[in-house]
Amino acid sequence: MADNDSPAETGATLGKGRMEGFSDGVMGFAITLLVINIAVRPPGSPAEQFFHAWPSYLAYLVSFLTIGGAWIAHHGLTDQLGRVDSILLRLNLVFLLGIAFLPFPTSLVVEALHKSTAWERLAAVVYGLTLLVIRLLFSAMGEYARRKDLRRPGVDDPDLDEAHKKFRYAVAAYVLTILVGLLVPTVAIFLYFAVAVYLFVPFRTVYQAIIGKTE
């Protein structure tokens, strides 16, 4: 077999190797596109232009952590899979649709924070909805794989387990922040950053590592 972790392709199920490779490529390309949104703009001195570009840095960081966290969780999911079927492949493509779309609302946030409040509200809401949809689509993939017994028995991944535990809190935080974005768009961007950090950092693993060292 070409993939030691996957069975040979059959009419109903397929090996997971091609899905993993394609997904890694899409997420890698999307995360690279984010840097295009970082730019300094006149007027002002070089230092003033550099510091006035803080929306670019913040939006880049939020989106980078979001895609990075999605990649880590996606790796955990695919590592558990013994096989995939045609429905999971399509769910994965829709998930990647959200990932590949993320650079656009990221650039929208950067541009809007230099425009009117109406633009800021629109950008904050579109950005939040995109982040929320990405999280929901990934959860749908994991739930489908579980229901269809596509995962290998007895295989666990700590990153994926932590992502599942954080899911409800993250969804609630995104919904709340989208509502905040309608009122105070700039605050919403900082809240999106807080959610991204929450999803990216494995607090449980870090805590257990610290406790283990102190004992």
C-alpha cells in the first residue's frame, strides 16, 4: 500500500493520503497570502506610518493563528482516520473553501479600519462570520467521521481532543464578538485575537507539563 495508515481504495472508501496533501497545500497557500495584507501607508513619517499600520499586523496575527490552529486540528483529525469516503472529501473541500476565503476578510479589516465606521462594522462582521464558519465546518467533519466510523479505533490526538473541548466556548465567543462588531468594530478585532489565542494555545497540555516539572 502507498499509505501505510490507509487501506487500499475501494468503491465506498478511499485512502486519506491525497486529502491530507491537498489540504496541507491549500492551508499553506492561504497562510502565505495573509502577508500581502501588511502594508504601510502615507501620510506621516516612516515611524508614524509603521505604527499606524497596526491593523495590518493584528489582522495578520489573528488569521495566521486561526489557520495555524485549524491546520493542527486538521492534522489531528486526519491522523485518526483509517479511511475517507466521498462525503468526507466534500466536507473537507467546503472547509478548505472557508480557509482559502479568509485572506479576503482579513484585507477587508485592514482597509476598513482606515475608512468609515460603517465599513469597520461590515468588515468586523464578515471577518467574524468567516472565522465562525471555519470552526463549524471543521466540527462537522469531525462529527461525520465519528458517526461513520472512519476513524481508527483506539487512536487519540491531544490537539484534536482539546479542539473538541473548546468548540462550544469558541462558537459562543465568535457569536458574541460578531454582535460587538456591530457596535464597536475595533474592540471586536481584539476579541477575535483573544479567541484565536485561546484556540491555538494548548492550555491543558501546557498546564500538565508545568505541573509535571514541579512535582
